[in-house]
Amino acid sequence: MTQQERPVQQLQWIADGTQRLLEDLGALDDASLDAPSLLPGWNRRYLLSHIANNAGALRNLLHWARTGEERRMYASDEQRAADIAAGAVASAAQLRSLVASSAQALWSDLDDLPLAAWSAQVITAQGLTRYAAEVPWMRVREVYIHAVDLDAGASFADLPPSFLAALLDDISARRSAVGTSPALALAASDAGTTWQVKGGGDTTHVEASVATLAEWLSGRPVNGLTDASGAPVPDLPAWL
């Protein structure tokens, strides 16, 4: 895919992941929104507000790509935190509406983006310069991974294997570039694919399903996962 092509696969994943997320949210009653998510320190309300604010932030990048007017994802870290906190204390109805309407607004912007704008360069919240064609992937990660974090029934094993493989490619590259993770050699027991992570210390070898590897490499704890020697795998630092 050249940068001026629509990222069709990523857009399909967004549609699928958003549908999964909204269906799982719809299955939760209002009182359940106050329960913890699978992310330590985050309840479901905070997680959902974060997802909605992410949609707005990515719309800023698409505006930048479409018009050439610089518009960062967030005005500041403080404003980002304040916006998420405000959404988290909204009424259940307002929060549900915010998640759905922000997702629909982002989708409309993606659908309407002119072909030439996909090759425009924007800057992410991490300060990385990226093509606009990579913005959909940033949303894909949010809707799929946080659908699992919502703890409403979805698991990594329910996510498309092609997405999980792409996620492992992405996280491996990111962790290798940052260099704060232990050195890892990963092998998918159900796909015959391997990944390497450059890092410190002796290389830890881990073989598991693609879903399990993606769950662990994304920083989620996986009970019972061991390395090739039978020792528990190490905890991993954040990758974004």
C-alpha cells in the first residue's frame, strides 16, 4: 500500500472493533459502568471516556491532514486528563452517547478524507511524525484492545488473527526502538510466526498462541504464561 491509498484493511478493522465495543457496552447495565476495567486504576467509566476522547484527538490529526492547519491530538496533557475525567463523571446515558457519537464522527472524517490527504504528515501524542494513512491503525488498537479491557466478555482470542499479528509487529518494533523492555524472542504456536524485541539482558524465549503473545506484549498480565525454561514471564513496561 502506498501512502496515497486508503488503508482499507485498517478501516474494516475499525468498523468491526467499534461494533464489538458498542455491543459489549450495550450489554452492560448502568451500574456496571462503575466497576473496574481490566486496566489497573481505571474503572469502566474512565476507560470509555478515554476511548471517546481518543476519537476526538484523532479527528484533530485528520483535520491537519485534510487542511494543512496544524492541530495536535491534545492541547496539553493536563487538558487531556481533564477531558477524560469530565467524561467519566457524566451520566451513564451521556457517556454512552459520547462513545457512540465520537466514534461516528471519527468514521465520517475517515470516510470523507481526500485521497491525497492520506500522504500528509502529522505528529502523534508521542511526538512521532506519521503519515495520515497510519491514523486508522491508531484507532484500531484503541477499539480492539480496549474492548477487551472493558471486561464485558471479549478476549484477545476473539480478535481477528490478522489484527493480532499486525499488533505484534507494531509492538515489537516500538519496544525495540524504545529499548526499555527485556530482550524477547517470541514464537506463535498456532501460526509459525516469530518476533524479536531488542532489549536488555539475556533473551527470554516465549512460545504461545498469537492471542496470548499479543495480550502479554501489550502489557496485560497473562496468568500461567512461562518462558522456555518454565519460569514466569517478566512484567513488561508500557509500550505507548
